[in-house]
Amino acid sequence: MLIELYLAQAVEPVGDIGTFYIETDDEEVIKEFKKYKCPMRLVKYMDEVLESNKNVKELVKLKPGQKIDHFINLSHISDKNLKDGLSPFMDEYLKQTDHLDEYGNEIEKSDLTEGSDRGYEMKLDDLIYKK
């Protein structure tokens, strides 16, 4: 299966850096891709899965006649994030949006208590993803 991730519009002079083509038959990976509402978090997941899963490949470009099976467009969220003044750099963006869960959904206040599973997961995320 072929997935097109359209995460940002092409910007001059760098060109199209927001479109990715992913080839995989792993249904779990496809389901995960579809859950994301946040382009930055999706890129983070994509990088992790490309590194860890040999059944997932990134294609540089499509061959003539190749058809997209799944199209995920989050470019409107990228545009909104930039207009809202959020950082285009991953680490800074994640700090600015720590009120979102791993998919980009708002976290309810009650989920952020120290004793909750989500509070614990957030601490683990901080330890794992800090450089």
C-alpha cells in the first residue's frame, strides 16, 4: 500500500519538503498514521517507524502510474500552527504544545494529574525524547 502524507505546502526556495510517500503493507502502521492530527508528531512517528520497521519504506518519488492508496493531508494544521506563532522546529514545538497527546489531541486537565497513567506517560516521554 502507498500512503501520501501531505504535511505542508511547498515553500520557495527549498521546494516541497512537506510531502512524503510511504510504502507498507503493515495495517497497524497505516492505522497509526491515520490517527495523527498533528503534523510534527506524525513526522516524529514516521521517523521512528522507518527506523524500526523493515516493512515500511519511504519513497523519494512515485513511479509513473503508481497510485496512492491513502492520502493524509495535515497541511492546513501546519499553516495554522505557523500563523499561531508555533515553532517550526520539532523540539521547541513539542515544548510549546505539551498540552497535546501523542496524536495531537487536546489532553483533558484531569488526565494530567501526577498519579494518572497519562501523567506517568508524559514523564516517560520527557525522559525518552530529551536529548
